[in-house]
Amino acid sequence: MMKIKELLISILFMSVVPTAAWAQNEMSVEEELDSTYTEIHYRMMQFQEELMQIGAVSGFRMDIDTDMPLTDQLLDAISLRLRAISRAVNSFSSRWDAYSQAQQVYIADNDSLLNKLAEIQQMQQMVTDTLASRQQQFEKLSAFSKAETFIWRQDKIYRKLYKQAVQFSLSPKLAAKLEKVKAEEQAVFADIETNYSQAKTAVESFPGLNLRMEAIDNKYFQLQSVSAKIQTIEYKPFIQRIKDYLIGLAAVAILLMFFNLLNAKIKTLKAARDQANKMKDMMDGQHNYPTI
């Protein structure tokens, strides 16, 4: 009898112990999962904080005005800062992508982690867009600076080209050299137009460059005028050159004569009008009798 009772107790014990062990294991798994969620959330918060710091640095001022003139030193400083921000963004993206992909199973199973993932991705896109915008602005500033320097350096080149064109136009034997000078000038002016267009585009984004653009405008129109003169230079016999010169002097003399006559006519009309006004005043004074 005792043997049967001991056997029943042992069977009951064997059936109860595994159940208790399974419950204990299930509880430890849930706790471990919650701990994993907490750890992932904390790590994501660290990524978010790092991204916020990068975003704050990327929002630096890029306005150009009289208080902040465009200089090579300023462009170098902006370039260094943009490169540093770009390296920080790339480093963050590579580490964040690797971590989020490694934890994607846990993140997909937790609403809180999914919301945090969405926040970080949205913030990452904003920082990336801001950096791209700053880089575009920097490219425009750099293009303006290069265009300004290039256009102002063309005076010496155009004096040389104009002198050569005039010299080569003195003889029909130098016609080929004259055409070569014209072709060279056309290539130079094409570069001037390209740089001028880039400078105009930059000013649309940076109104503080308007004063410098006005000076570039004046220089561009001067070069454009010299370019037109070079392209119209052709060989002319010496006699024809003298005739053209005399005709030019005669035209100037005729214009001066015309302006002198016009000026004399205006003075005469003005004197006649003043005299008529005086006569009218005198007549009005004679009829201004006192009344009783």
C-alpha cells in the first residue's frame, strides 16, 4: 500500500514541477523582452540627441550684407563647416541605418519604438535637406566670387585683343591673324557671359550682393562694347581710313552746329516769352484804376 502511495506522489510531483518551471521561464522571457525594448528605446534617444545637435550646427547664418562682406576667408570658413557637417551626417546615417536594421524585428513589434523611428527618420530628412540647401547656397556664393574675379581681370586681355585687331587690320595680308583674334575674343566673351549669368543667379538668393553686382554690370557692358568693336574691325585702305576719319569729324561738327542752333533758338523763344509777359504786366497796370 505504501509503495502505491509513494508512486502516486512521485507521479504528481513529476507533473507539477515542469509546469512551474515553464511558468518561471515564460516570466523571464517577458522580462527580458521588456528590458530589450527599454535598451533599444534608450539607444534611439541617444541617436535622436546626436541628430538634434547636428541639426543645430547646420542652421548657421549664410546671409551676405555690408556687415558681412563676401571674402575668400569667409568662403573658406563656410566650406570647412559644411565639410564637417557633411562628415557628421554621413557618420550618423551609416551608424543609424546599421543599428535600426539590426533591431528592426523588435522595433516593428513595439508601437513606442515605431513612433521613435518615425521621429528620427523625419528629423534626419530635415537635417539632410538643410545641409543640401546650405551646400547650394555655398555653390552660388563661390560662383559669384569666381565670376566677379574673372570679369574684372578681362580689362588687360581686352586691351591686348583690341590692339592686335587694329594692328592686323592695317594690311590685307594680316587678314587671317585678324580673324584668329576675333575668334579668340568670341571664346573669351562666351566665358564672360557664363560667369556673368552665374553672378546674376547668385544675387537672386543674396540681395546683399546687389552693390557688387552693379559694378559687375558696368564692367560687363564695357567689355561688351569693346567686344562689338573688335568684331567689326576690318581691313581698310589708308585712304579709306582718312575718309572715314574726316567724315566722322564732319558728322561731329554738324551735330555741334545743330545743337548750337537749337540752343540759340531756345534762348530766343525764352527771351520773347519773357518780353511778352512784361508787356502784359504793364498793360494790366495801366487799367488798374482806383474805384470809389
